[in-house]
Amino acid sequence: MPRSCPASLLRRFTQVLLVVLACLLAAPAAGAVQQPTVLVTRIDGTITPVVADHLEEGLRTAEREGHAALLVEMDTPGGLLKSTREIVQDFLGSPVPVIVFVTPSGARAASAGVYLAMSAHVAAMAPGTHIGAGTPVTGQGEEASEKVVNDAVTFAVSIAEQRGRNTDFARDMVREGTAISDQEAVRMDVVDLVASSRQALLSEVDGRKVVVGPAGEQHEVVLRTAGAQVVEHELGFFGGVRQLLASPELAFVFLSIGTLAVIYELASPGMGLGGVIGAILLVLGFVALSVLPFNVGGLLLLALAAALFVAEVLTPGVGVFAAGGTVCLAFAGVLLFRGELGVDPAVLWPAAVVVGGGSVLAGRLAWRARRAPATTGYEGLLGSEAVVRHADGAIGQVLLDGAWWTVRGHDIPLTEGQHVRVVDRDGLVLIVESAEPRRAQGTEQEE
């Protein structure tokens, strides 16, 4: 019995040691799990469907990966109302807290950006930023109709009511175009706070209670963001390219110039450079159309304009086809995009005129090319002069365009060194006549 006691004590000591080691090893892992994380993304520039898709993906990622919040750092002049509505709906029904931060100093949340800031669970601004001027405008930069303005007012006020923000400002920033500074925005209950940096913001909002989730499934959560680890949610290379192409002006210019380049290739086919450039521009133009909301009618007018320009190249006349194509192209630019989108007239009319004039020029080039004498093949050899290298009576050989040709004299015998001129062809044999050397002819004329 005494012998078994040390063994029993040794086993117990070993078990206790293993438990302690397991606790020590588990402690860092538990700490890592408890450390909060915040998913951060940035919006610079216009609010487009690309931005709407990116933010929707960010919300799904934040929910799936269990982040404490989605932080959207923003500097925007506005954007598409349709995309803005989609983002606002996602923010209002998000199961993850959304924090919108207008930053850095000098940044703005104008027009569509105001709606995004007001719809967030927490809205913050950096010192020296401003917010407001949410009056909707048309694609030509003019103020929208009263119907559209009233709809925007109702939209802004409903957002402010849901988030407990200043409804008077929401109404005035649409109707009057009101814009205010960061400090004034806090005093007027438009945003929640002013923060000097990202870390300061996360520390300030730590412990704040917000209500998240869609209607009927809402619940209150407490933000745990102090010292949170930041996880970047980037737009990515292809997303950046799509965002860059999400411009009505770029789309219209790419489609117009691409069409013109293809027309020039048809008019004067050569190495294919014009066709390659035109194809690339057309592809980029259609990629832009895939990002932007467009009308089928505008696209059909664009196709009709291209067909008329091609007709001008194939059957050049007084420019009737080119004029019709220019008109179709201009109307296509006006009708191509839906909603508040539109091609700036400063881009629309010059592009239409340039493409129309270019098609007329391409038609003239094609007409001259068809009427010009042939420079290749047998026809290109007519009138060429050469020196007979080998001769045997009326048959000889000459070197023309880097190739040896058999020649036969036209009622004359041939001699080596004789200068001859091609006047006809008989199968693969060239018919030649005597020709004086050009230098000798010039000397005789001078004498």
C-alpha cells in the first residue's frame, strides 16, 4: 500500500499539470476570439451601381465573418439616386451595425452621400468636413422636376425619422440645397459625433447601443469597437476599373470613337491597328453600359448611327448618310441612359460632330483608294522599267520588285543591259518595249 501512494500522487500531479498547460495554451486563442474586429471600406467619388454592389458585399462579409461593425469611410460629391436607394435599404435593414465616417478633413458627403450618412446606425465626421446639398439634378446638371424633388424630400425625411435625425435639415437639404459643417451637423442632430481619426471614432462609439436588423426582426446590440482590429474590404482591381468606367461620358466617347476607328479600318484596310483600337474601345464602352442603367432605344439608335456611317464609307456621296448618322448618334447620347443619368452636352455634341465628319473623310479616302491605280500584282508592274540581265533573242530576264520575271520584246530583240518598259503580259511572261534610261533622257533634254 505505501508503494502505491507515490504512483497515485504522480498520476494526479501529471493530470493537474496537463490541465494547467491546456489552460495556458487556450488562453491566447480565447483572447484572439474575444478581440473585436471591424470591417472597413472606403468610398471616393460618385455613388454608382459598382459602389452599391461593393457595399452590399461588405455587409454580407461583415455578417458572415462576425465583425463588430462595418465602417464606411466616405468622400463623395453624390451619385445615382437608384444606387443610393439600394444602399440605404441595405443600411436600414442591416443585421450588422453600420458606421459612416466622412473623412479626411476637407471631404464631403454631398447629395447622395447625405442619404448614406443619415441611414447609418452611427454617422460621424472628421474636422473640416461638410454635409448637405442633396437636391436631385438631371443628367444635364439641371434641377430635377418638382415631382422628383418631392419624392427625394419624402425619402430623406423617412430616413431621418427612422434614425432619429433632424427632419428639418433633411427637408431643407433637398429643397434648398442646404449644406453645413461638421460642428453644426452635430449641433443639429444630423450626425452623431466629430472624430479626428479612425481609432478615435472606434473608441468614441464603443459601448453605444444601436438597433439593427430588418423591420420585424430588430434587436438592440452594444458596439464593442475600442481597440478593434481593422480588416480592410477593398474594391479590388476589376471593381476599380468598373467604377472608373461607370461614367456616361466615357461610355459614349468609347462607343463613338470605337465606331469611328472601325469605320476607318473599313475605309482603308491596312495593318489592322484601327480595327484593333476600335474593337477595344467598343468593348470598354459595352462594359460601361453593363455598369450603368441604359435604354434599349438609345442602344438601337447607336447601332443605326453606326450603320449609316458605314453606308457613307461604302457609298460616299454628298454626306447624307453621315448627316443622318450624326443626328442618330446625338439622339442616342440623349436617350441612352435612364433616370438622372445623361451625357454632358459638352461631350455629346462635339463627339457626334467629330464622328460624323470622320465618316465623311473615311468615305472620301475609300473612294480615292478604289479609284487609284493598282500598286500590287501584275497591274502594278505596268509601266515599270528594268534592265535586261540575261537575253536570248526576243526572250530575256529582268529583276522587278525583288523577283525575276521572264520578258519578251514587243517586235524587238533583247540584249543584256538594255533598258525596257513593261507594256503587257502574256501568261507569266511580261511584254516589254525599249526604254531609254531616265538619266540619259534628262541629259538629252538639258542639251
